Amino acid sequence: MMPQRATRRPDPAPLLDPPDDDPAPAPPLLPGASGALSSARRAGWRGAACAALVLLAGSVWQHGLDLGTGLAALLAVVVGGLVAAPRRSEPVLRSEAKPGRTRHGLAEALLANIPDPVILIDRRALVIETNAAARALLPSLRPRHPLSFALRDPDVLAGIETVLRTGEPLKTLYSPRVPTERTFEVQIGAMQGGGAARAGPNVVLFLRDLTSAQRLETMRVDFVANASHELRTPLASLLGFIETLQGPARDDARARERFLGIMRVQALRMTRLIDDLLSLSRIELRAHVPPTQVVDVVPLARQIADSLGVLARERGVTIALEAEPGPQRILGDRDEILRVIENLAENAVKYGGDGGRVEIHVGSRPAEDGRPPQVEIAVRDEGPGIAPEHLPRLTERFYRVDAASSRQQGGTGLGLAIVKHILNRHRGRLVIESTPGEGAVFRALIPAHGEAKEPADQGQATSRRPV
């Protein structure tokens, strides 16, 4: 009598699928163990039958066929089959790994290596799986808890309902304001398949950080708008004076001379602006190429002090140059270092107030705070000073403390931005010290020759009140 063939039980659902309401059984055997058990039983009975036939053939060969020998052979088949066949409670080991566990391990490894936040939820909006980036963004995410406990954005939650209803993917924006303002593009899609597919799809949320891209886009738009505005103003003046000279002032010699002088000033202003924009572009293109030429800063500072003498006398400003004994050498680009000293000194003469004093100091500073020895170019003025809220933004393009005064003085709003980018290329930094009513000091610090090293806060304008 042959035992009944054992039926194969279905494999359990993958672990990424949400659990059903009914508790899943915990079979003692691995998937496919029932089928292996039936095969082992059939093999046991076949072995017992073969052994009994061999025994019966030998007995018939020697003694002939009789009833006792046949009964003994039948009994041997039954006993051998029962002994050789494995019991139902005995597990049959298999060498291959569990498919669901393998798929789950691969999914976990994939999620862990995705740098952007990824969240997997079920049809009830309960969190199934998340990666480290999602947990860092939403610390209150918990498995088997509703997603709305951690992410309360109505657009995202409405998008999940739409995807569950239609099955079509969609995109929306998520913009948290705490602790910092950020913007994410949320891609919501349905995941078909798995053990729970009969009740509805799971949903995966992929969040892509757009914060840096939006900031760069904002900077680009602001730059284009500011540059256009700076060029539009003198162009409008030129067009207005040209139309006046062509019309009512056609035969007015005095008006023509006065208007031509104003037109020349506006044209020079546009020229300076375009030159500064081109200089800034060239400096940015070479920002990652450190200079290799050895430059002594002292003769350059003396050259700038002499060239600004005429402008200083027109405004009643005195320029004083103080340099420590000996050369102050750096690895740098001579023209760019000249531009740094010129921009700092010219700003001090223009905005330091009439009848004041501008001091240019060139010296060395010893190694401190983990930085190598540096060459310092300090420009001090006796002007009205700068309020603390303006100091961090002074090196931004087109940023002015007083826009009207800057335009009146012929400034383009790019001077300190050029200084910052030049110092970045020379692995230096800009330190601004100012107290309202007590003037300001602009210090350009560049590593001395042989000590060029990348500083921790290169190119950043920092505010510090002098003691």
C-alpha cells in the first residue's frame, strides 16, 4: 500500500509586501520541502521492493517457489518501506537559499545605497520600508505607522491617494521650512506584484533634493537682472541726451558741452562694468589653477598708492603706505594681486569720506590656528564704517550698502566680488573688520611663498569687531 503524495504548500510572500490581516503560518520545512518528502518516500519504497525481489529470486533459485517465501518477501517490502521512508515531521534540507529572503536582501542593499530619500508604503499609507536618507529627513518615520505622522504635506498625501486610485505615477513638490528651507521633488509611483497585489498596489515615494539647483538658478536670475539694470541705466541716459542734442539742444553749444560730458561719464561707467564682468569671468575660469609665479607684494602696493594719488588729492584724502622691512613674497598672479590692492584702496578713498586718511599696510603674519605664515595686505579708512548686518554680504555681486552713493562714485558693485574670487584662487581669504562711526579695515591674507595651503574658510568675508 503506497502512502498518499504530499501536496506542495505555496511559498510565503516576499518580505517587502505588507502583512495580511491573517497571521502567516510558520512551516517547519523550507519552501518545497513537502515535494522533497514525497520523493524520498517513493525512493524508500522502491529500495525495499528491489531488496525483497532480490531475496525472493535467490530463494526460488535454491529451493523453488513456495507460499512461505512469498509472504516473507511481502513482509520485507512493507517493513523496509516503512523504515527507509522519512517521517513527515523530519525536515528535508535544501541547499538553495530562500528566494523571498534573497530578494529582500537585495532590496535592502539597493535602498541603503540610494543617496536620495526613498519611502515604501502600502495601500493603507502605512510605512513598509525606508532608507537612511529618508530617516534623516523625517526622523519620526516608523515602520507600520501611517506616513502622515511624519510627512504632513497635503499635496504629497493627495498625490498618494491619486496614485492608489488611478495607478498612474505623478510628481509634486515638498518644501519643508524647518530646520532650514528646502525643496524636494516627490515622485510617487505604484508598485504592482507581491502577495498583497490582490488587495491593491504598494506605493513608492522618491524625493529628489532641488535646493541647490534652485539656489543656483536664483543666483543666475539675480545676476542677469542686476547686470541688465546696471547697463540699462547709463544706456537710458545716453539715449536721452542723444535725443535732446538731436532736438531742442541742436544749436545750444553750452548744453551740448554739458551733455557730452555726462554722456562720457555714463559711457565710462558701462565700460567699467563690462570690464569687471569680463575680469570676473576670467578669474572664475582659472579658479582651480593655483598660480606659480613668485611675486613681491611691496612694490605692487607702492605702485597702487602712487597711481591713486590724483584721485586722493581730488577728495582731500591722504594715502599712507607702511611696509615691513624685506620682501613679502607669495605665489601669485601679478596682475590679479594688483587688482586686489587697487580695489581695496580705491574703495577706501571713495567711501572713506573726504579729508580722511587711508592706510595701506603690507606685512607678514605668523602661523596661527592651523594656518601657515601669511602675507597681509590691510587697507584702513576713517569713514562712517559698515553696519554688522551688511558685512557677510559685501562680497556678493552687485551688493551695495548704499546703492545711490555707490553709483554716484562710479562703482559697479563687483569690486569686492573680484577680490574674493582672486583670493580664492590664491588660497587666501578676506577678513573685514568694521564698527559704525570708526571706519573699516579690509585684510587680504595670502599664504607666504613656500607655505601655500588650502585654508578652511577660504574666500569668505568674516566680520570681527576690533578690540
